[in-house]
Amino acid sequence: MIPAELLRQARVENVALSLREDIGDGDITAQLIPADKLASGRVITREHAIIAGRDWVNEVFRQVDPTVVLDWQVNDGDTASPDQTLFRMQGPARSLLTAERAALNWLQTLSGVATVCAGYAEKVAHTGVHLLDTRKTLPGLRLALKYAVTCGGCHNHRIGLWDAFLIKENHISACGSIGQAISEARRIAPGRPVEVETESMDELQQALSAGADIIMLDEFSLEDMRAAVALTSGRARLEASGGINEKTLVPVAETGVDYISIGALTKDLKAIDLSMRLD
């Protein structure tokens, strides 16, 4: 779970940057419109979508012109159908048009992530597995993308390098062994989750013996995943990882692992097609 204040700060900074790169020192085309002219309009989706990003849209209009009034017809996490109105707006015409692209960019991007996540989650709804995102995010947009993941029914892995341990092959090599790495992690930050990446059943046994909280099964075969579940027997949580896609997702989930991490949830983005129309 992303701390609310951390997410708010990121949102304000994200939006400010997106407006700065779009508006620069002023929207010269908007100046064609009389400053006192008022307008109203609506934003629709042209395709099926799971909505995410309301607060980013609100922040765009707040930073451009806080007098603009938005009337949302959907909440984050809702399913929207083609041609459905997502929100209506009214205020100075210049402000509506200046804010349009930044607002739609945020909504179409985050809704795209949520929609992909919902599709993955639906495929494994018959199992108990939790689908996790990764740190494979667009630079500067990590918290926004990870928020969108939760709107689509998937879950966040660690937020960054600071909130949980993930001990990988190079960490193990530098520390000397899996056991030494886990022991040092417990000393450095007692209470923080400790996860270890393993590439074989022998490494899995070492991680279990050393008391890892979560053990990543990196590119294990389905047979070995099932064996790992039986061997672990609840002593640690198991996470499957490594090139898992829509075709391999269900068989992996059905092995009984607790988690599956999928980089594609946040790195292979396809924005939702949205449109703003003034009345």
C-alpha cells in the first residue's frame, strides 16, 4: 500500500511537470478565445476501460484554474463502456482547453494500466494467487502507475529499494551466501520483509532454512513450482517470476504459488482512447 501523503506529493509534482512541458510560458492558441467566455463539456471513453486517475485529472484542473468545476460520473476502479461519459466540466473556455491534453494524458495512461491489470486478474480469479507489479515503471511515474495497478485488481510489490528487501543473485554473491544475506538483512532493518530470489530447488531449501519471508522462484518449470509449493508447505510465501505472460499465467497460478510478479503490468503501456467535447 502506497502511503497516502507520499502519493499526494507525487501526484502534485507529476502534474506540475506535465503542465510545464505542455504549456511552457503560455497557451498561445487559447488566447484566441475571449478571456471571459465560459464553456462546458464532457470527456468520453471510446473503448472499454477500467478507470484510474481521477485525482490526477482533478489536480490538473486545480493547477490550471481552480474555478473549473468537474462532475465525475465514474470512480476509480469502475468499468466504463465505449462512448460513456466519464466526467463533465464547466468553467472558462481557455482553462478547459489548456488543461485538456494533460488531463487526458493522465487519465488515458493510468486507465490503460488498470485495464490491463483487470484482464490479468480475471484470468486467475479462480485461484488464490496475488498478481504483483514490479519496479519496471516509466521513470518518474512509479507511484502513479502502481496506484493504477491497484485500481485494476492487482497488487503492489515493494515500492522501491527502501521498503523491503529483495536479495538477488549478485547480493548473495557479494554477501557470501543466502543465509548470510538474510541474517544481515534482519540486523539492518528488523521487521522489514525479506525476500530472496532463487534459481534452483537447492537455493530454495537454503532460503527456507535461513527463514526468508518470501522466496522468488525465478524461471522455475511448472513441475518445480509444484514441488516448491509442496516442500515449502506454508513456511514461506512463494512468488513466481520470470517472463510470465498471458499465455503462461494460468498454469503458473494453478501450481499453488502465493504471488506472480509481472513487469508487463506497468511497462507495456497502451493508453485508453479518450475524447473531450465542448458543448
